[in-house]
Amino acid sequence: MQASAAASKAMALLASARGTRVKTKQYPPERDISDEPPRIGVFICHCGSNIASVVDVEAVVQRTAKLPYVVLAERNVYTCADDTQDQMKEKSSSTV
């Protein structure tokens, strides 16, 4: 009971700050693309030596670039890295 009372008191003290750091996400406006052909971007991970030791990543990139509707095919060393994720976001918004 004492722990519950302490938690209740702490929450009461924090009530004025609750929700003050919440950020609303801003999304780009939607547009009608129903008459446009598909546009596909492919980001192929080199993943250091993990993937590259068993897959010819450059050959995959070249082959993928020739597939229908692929407008971008590229190799990244570490696709999961934050800087690469940021680059992917930039490229996806600039190719729209």
C-alpha cells in the first residue's frame, strides 16, 4: 500500500508535465497515384562480409536495376545504419 501511495503521489507531482514532450508526426500530403506506373527502389545490403562473402552484391544490384518498374537500385555497406536509413528517406522523398 505504501508503494502504491508513493507512486500515486509521484504521478500527481508529474501531472503538469505529462504530455508536454509529445510530438505530432507530420506526414507529406497524399496525392492520387492511381494512373501512375509503380516506382520501386531497391537497397541491397553488402553487410560487411556477412552477405558479401556469399552473394555477388554488385551483380544483384545490376540485375535488379533491369527489372520492371525499378527506378533505383543501389548497394549499401550497412543498410541498417542510421546514416544509410536517412539517405534512403531522402532518396525516397526526392524520387516522388
